[in-house]
Amino acid sequence: MKVSLGWLAEFVSIPWSARELGDRLTMSGFELESLAAAAPEFGDVVVASIVSVQPVPYSDRLQVCRVTVRADDAVGELQVVCGAANARAGLRTALARVGATLPRDVVIKSARVRGVESQGMLCSAQELGLLDSSDGILELPADSPLGMPLRQYLRADDSIIELNVTPNRGDAMSMVGVAREVAAMQGFALLAPVQAAVTSAATDVKYTVTRREVAACPRFVSRVIRRVSNRGATPIEIRERLRRAGVRSISPIVDVTNYVLLEYGQPMHAYDLAKLQGPIEVRLARPREPFTLLDGRDVELDPDMLVIADAAGPIGLAGVMGGARTAVSAATTDVLFEVAYFSPQAIAGRGRRLGLVTDASQRFERGVDPAGQLRATERATQLLLVITGGEAGPVQIDASVDHLPQRKPISLRRARLAMLLGRSVADAQVVKTLESLG
């Protein structure tokens, strides 16, 4: 699990360097696998705005971009030749000025391209070393501060620690979970974020859900969100946090579900509402039942595999991966969120039989917070409405409390504790440590 210290610091104070934090987490039961910078070195790259775009004579692809790093400063405009298809007037992007340094020892110089002078370079995420590949130059929000160094704007001077989380620590498979551990190291309780409920725009927009396997799926939370736009770009801050966690940005809807998974440790899935055929149910797969996974692979399911299905068949392998038939796309306008608690016994090993190990299955197999589904639903709704617009229906909760894990009291014996640790720990310190962990 990759943890951005910049993101982690939103939930807990970190008084140590990245290396010391990694060492302390190792001593508390995790393993520090790697420590890396969030971005490679680059300098004199700033936020700029494209003022105008004109084609380069005798070229099908190249364009002459007039670029500024100050608002309403025609005198300070630069001329840059760019071949990116998404270069357009009004776009704020990354400008590497003459003399700027980029990864792989690239130094930007003035040049003449097809006889046209170019005074810098408009950069893609790939050229900045942020992604392995990219389709065009970096697209920044319209309110990005002109002239600000890009490293400062992206908070690129961040550190990423990669932790090996043991199978018994499902509680730590999230930013909040790691923050709780860091808070306990310092002897104070985590101030967990409080997620306010999102006001429903409609009171009757629900989708029928039936749970055939109640013990395997004790809680299933769903919500319909209508009139969203999935064609725009996810905000750069969210895209950067996903990247630093090792997750590729796909679209606003998918990015929101992945963001909430990383933040709270609660996997969730979004279905294109228009592609669902009738009510959905949580049931066991039929022997050799065919299913096309989200990645396009066709598989046959075993009868002990839990599925989410509509009238036409499975739309998701529960706790592992969704299906291609109901996947969201750029054309999606209405969404159904699924945020469930699946028992670890119902998920463990199922995905591996099909060659699947996903972020969702890793968490469900270890055990997610059985009370965290509503919080994750509200958080995802909040983010999605800000990014894409839309109207949220009411939260629908289908639950069987008797089948949810119960929080039983923990007995801790002084003699056993002393024997395992090789030293005595004062009662007050024991209480303080346990309370810090919640």
C-alpha cells in the first residue's frame, strides 16, 4: 500500500521525516517496502494560460500557441510550438520556459520548428515524469494561479512510503487507517473526519435490491445519482493523489470510487443505471455461469462465488470486480452506487481462482469496517456532485444486523502482556495506547 505523506497529513500531524515514519511503522507491525519521491526533479516549470492557437503553416498537427504567465499581459506573451491535440485557447497548463530542466536531463532551449520560433515547451504529464504515457499536455483547473511554480502548485515535493500490510490488519488498508496508527504512536486519538449527509434532491429515486445471501452480504448500501457528466477531467488534486497511490485516473465517476477506497478503505462500485436490466440481487453464481469482467475477459463462475446480478445475469463478482456490460463510460449520465459489506469468508480466494487480485478483494478478504458503508456513500456522493454536478437520490440501506460482526470486549491480561513483551507496562500506558487506536 502506497501512502502519500501529504495526504496523510490531512488526518494526523507527522512530526518525523518520511524515513523515520517508515521505521516507526515497521516497528509497530508493518513493513516499509520502499520510500520514494512523489515526482521526479524538474525546475522552472510554471502554470501558464494559452491565449490563442494558430496552425503552423504546412503542418497537419503543429500549432503556434501564444502563452502567458500573467493575466492581461500581452507584452509578456511567449510563442510556443505545440503538437498536442488538446492545446486550445483558455487552457491552463504547464509551461517549461527556456532554461527549464525536465526529467532524464532534458534542458529546454529556444528553437525554430518549421521556421517558427518556439520559446519553451508546453508539457504533458509524461514529459514531467508524472505518468508513463499521456494523450496531451497537462490540463489544469481554470483557477490555477498563473506563474506559480508547478512543483508548488502540485505539492510535488511529497514523499511516498510503501507499506506491506499484514493480512490481519484490514483496518490499516486506508489513509484513515494508517493515520490512526500514526496518532497512536504519539499517544493521542485520531480525529476521524466527520462526513455530513448529502441532501437528496429526490425522495423516490431508489433501485430495487434483493439479498439472497444475507450472511455473505449483511449490508448493501445503494444510491442513485442522476444527471452527472462523466466527460470532464477529474480535478488535478484527486488525479495526483490517485497517481501517488499507484492508481490510474480513468474518469470522474471511477476516480471518485477509487479515491474513497483509498481514503476510507471501503471498496465501492458504480453502475451505469441505463445499462441495468431490471432489479438487482445478491446471489450465488450458477455452475459455469458466464461473466464478462470489467477488463474484458470472459470467465465461467463457480457456484460458491457471490455475484451481483440483474435480470440478464451477473453485473459484478462481489468484492472483486464489476462487469463490462454495466460499466460507466463517457456517455454515462445516471449512476447507481453500490457500497456493501461482504464477509471475508464469502470473498476469500474467489478472485484468485480467476487470476484476479484487486484493491477491493484485498480489503474485503482482510475485513472492512462493517459500519463504514454509509460514510463512504456520503463521501463519494459529495465528491461526485462537486466534480460532475447531478442530483442525488436518497441512500437506501438493506441490512441484517444479526449477520454483521459484533464488537466484543477484549480481555488483556497483565501477566500475558509482560511475558510477550519481556517487560512490564503501566496500566495507564496500556489504556492510553488502546484508546489511541480507538
